[in-house]
Amino acid sequence: MAFAILALSMGVLLQIFSRAMSTTAVSGSYSRAAALAEARLAEVGVTMPLEEGDFTGDPEDGMAWALRIQQLDASELFPDQTAPVTPYRVTATVAWGERGAQRQLSLASLKLGDALEDAGLGAGGAAATPGRPPAARPVAAPRAGPR
């Protein structure tokens, strides 16, 4: 009888430890994904141009990443004048597969660019601003995994 209780207790303890190890591994993957997404967000406006579009790059450490940059409408905030800045919503999404499951993490930030007329975009054109890196070409990639 005592042996049966000991065996049952050991089985439960092993299952608890196994689940804890699995949770730790998943947590580590989410931490790496968050670091990658934060790094991509930090590049926008520095090494990557702050312009509308979808951008992707080579997978890093088994994690694919994508950036979406969307210009936001600031006319409601400045009804009687041209907005002094152009706001952009930047979303970084990192996707990876782990133990047969597709996982995804998205982080979003607000970035402020030059005013439309200062950037040469007032008339709908796409002129380059002096002192800024040339515009990168968006890379189209199929999106995989649940949203």
C-alpha cells in the first residue's frame, strides 16, 4: 500500500516538473520573440525609413519577422492647420513554430515623422528627404499561422 502511494506521488511530481520545464521553454521563446520585435521597432526611422508599407526580412534564430507601418490621420487633432508631425503606427510581428504549434507575438508603437509638406509629400508625391536613408523596397511574403 505504501509503495503504491509512493509510486503515485512520484508520477504526479514528475508530471509537475515536466510541465514546469515546458512552460520555461515556451517563456524563453516568447522572451526572444519580444526582443526581436523590439529591435525591429527600434530600427524604424533609424536604419529603416519611416514610410508606409509592409516589410519582412530573413528569419533570425528560427523566428520570422514582419513590420507593418501605417500612416495615421492627424487632421482631427489639428483641424485648422497642417499637422506639425506625421504619426505612424508601427507593428512588429514575430512568428515561430515550437513543438508542433505555431506561435506569434505582435508589438505596436507610435512613431512621429516629419510634417507632410516638410517631407515633400503634401501633393501626394514621394520625394526623399535630405539626410534620410533611401527608401527600402517592401518585401512581400506570405503570412502563415493564426492571427
